Amino acid sequence: MLNFAVSHHSRCALAALLTGAALVVNSAASNSAASNSAASRSTAAAQAPTPAPAAPTSSAPQAPRGAAELTAAQREAALRFDPRQLPRGESGAWVQWGPSVPPPEAVRAAFALGARSYQEGDYGACLALMQDVLRRAPDQPGALYQAATAYFRLRRYGDCAVLAERFVEVAPKEVGATQVLGHAHYTLGDYPRALEHYQRVVAAAPQSVEAWRGLGLARLKLGDTSGALAALDRALALRPEHADALVWRAQALVELERPSEALESALRGRDLAPFEPRTWFLLGSIFAALGREADADAARARFVELNRIDQQVRAQEALLLTDPRAVEPRVRLVRLHVAAGDRESVSENLARLQRLLPDNLDVGALALEAHSALGDHSAAEAVIAELEKRFADNELTWVSIESYWRARGDDDRARRAADRRKVLRSGQR
């Protein structure tokens, strides 16, 4: 599975630019683990015309005033809605638009809420709100772009392409920020169109790391291996620690029959992203080509293990795309990432659970279990301190703590936890 991250401009950071001043305070809330931030472009502010509001059609779902007000039916309606039915603006209505130009006053609040929903991973809410903006301010470029990226995150690549193409049409000067359209074409298997669009992006924005990476992948798919290597080298010159570009560079070097160089690039990619299954699969092939059968067998075994976990992870993530506040898939993700040994992903999902359920003892117990299984004892002891402070009167707190210390072989602290548990139990009779 290709990992097309919707990068700095294609994710939250461009979305923050597109909101204008209304969302300046939210631009720092982007997901830093996935953004790999590049320098934001600035565009001179220009006065954008305010088109007349479009009357909603009878089939169009009505957006609430805020994401928190969305009902399940409204989310489903927004997700079912065909973006091709959105009204079109007048030709040239947004010709002076730039990322620093805020949306029209009438839709600014809905736009801000939609952009914030995107940043929070609530893509259904984002779509409902951006669809509302686009009905009242047809073809407003910021809403087109934000809705396109939301569709991409929802794996609705055809719908993403529809709105991203409309964005390029109404705001052609901003084509350098639209690598997401290349990503959509690539993921749909339309490699010639992906190639063509990536070429447009890098011509307009030669510092776009993700566009160079995408260009490399499209060239590789179309049989231009030397050209792919050149594009991936450009991406890595801009961001030397881009793990995915390093692994695809290794793939290109394998196809060019340069296995020693391929191994070096693949190992660097593995060290940066050790839980990516495809890297281990490629390493198995490279080791075998170099006659290192024991290393090849070990890499293949790790691929099988991580690929099994990755498929389960993707299934849980798919559930969260339309219901980002669901608890059970998030709990399963914690346990799956523990099985892989991925401390960073464990911590990320625990943090999300803690935001969803800030006063829930079970989340703390899960955190203790996870950190213990990973051998991260400093994190585990920090959780214990928090549990003792916040849930000292709950017997289950001490059950979890006792179990942890017994597993560590610390009989003294396990005994003290057991004593607290017994006191609480006796007091409940």
C-alpha cells in the first residue's frame, strides 16, 4: 500500500493558509507526525468578490452551525453527497483569490469550523461544513481545496480529483499546492495523468517534496526508472530523511541492478520508518540478490509479521475515518501497535483516547498495560503516578499497579499495591 501523505500544503497547513486570519490560531494544531512541514508560501492579499449565495437544492444536506452539532444522519448525508452536484461559480469570480484572502464573511464561520474539523481528523464534519460553504459561495477556492483533501483522507480519490481539478480551474496560480491531485490520479491507477500533474506542480513549486516524490513514483510505474531515480533524488535533496522516498529510491536502484546502493537506501528508510512492511519486503529481495540468505529470511519474516498487523491497523483506521470519536477501534489500534513494537503510534493513540475520555480509569490501565508490554518503564511509571493521584480510591487502580510491579519483579511495591487494594475492598463491604 502506497503511503501518500497529504503533506504540509496538502494537509492542515495549506488549509490554515486558506482560512485567512480566521484560523491563524489553529495552524499550529496540524498533525506533526504526518506533516513533515515545509516552508509555507505567502501570497499577496487581494480583494476576492463575494458571489451571491446559491440556493440549496432540495437534495442537499443542510450543515449544522458547528461540527459538534452534527447528527449521524447529517454526517451520512454529507458523505453520500456527490460533489459533482455542487453549484458552479461565475467565470472569473475568484481570479484575484490567494491563500491569504479570507472566505466571504457570510461563510467564514462555517469555513473555520470545517478547517478545524479537518485538523481534528473529523473528515465527515469537514465535508458537511465545506459543502455548506460551497453552496453559499460557489467555487470558493479554499473550500474546494479543503473538501478535496478531506475526500483524499476518506479514500474517496475520484471525488478528491473532481474538486481538486475544479480548484486548479478557478485558482490556476495555486497549482503548485495541488500535489494532492497527482496523488489522487496515482492512487486511481491513472499514472499518465498523475505524471502530467506532478510535472505541473514541480514547475510551479520546485520545493514541493511530495510532488517530486510522486513524480518519481509515477515515472517508476511508467517504466522510466532513471527518471524516477532523478525525481526521488530531488525529493531527498529537499528532505534527506524522507523514509518513503528512500525506500522507493531503493526500488529504483534494484530495477537498475545496483543492489549495493539499493541496500544502503533501503536500510536508511527502514531506520527512519521501521514499522513499514514494504520496506522489509524490499530488504528481503535485496539481501537475496546479494547472497545474504539469513538476512533475507529474517527480513521476509518481519514483513509477514508487520503486514499482518498493518492490514488489521488499516481496518480499524477505516472505521475511524467516518467516526473519529469511536473508542473501540482506537483501543484495538493501541494493542496492534504494541504487537508491532511501535511506541510512537501507541503514544499517539493513547493521547487521542485520553482526549476523548479524560476521566476514564480504563484508559489509564490500558496505557499502563501498553507501556509495560513495550518495556517503556519510564512511561509506565509516569502513568502509575497519574493513576495514584487521580484514581486512588478505585480498587481497580491498585489491581493494575500490583500487576505491573509483580511483572517487574518488585515484590515490595507489588505488596504495597495489594495492601491498598485489600483496604479498599474491605471498605466496600
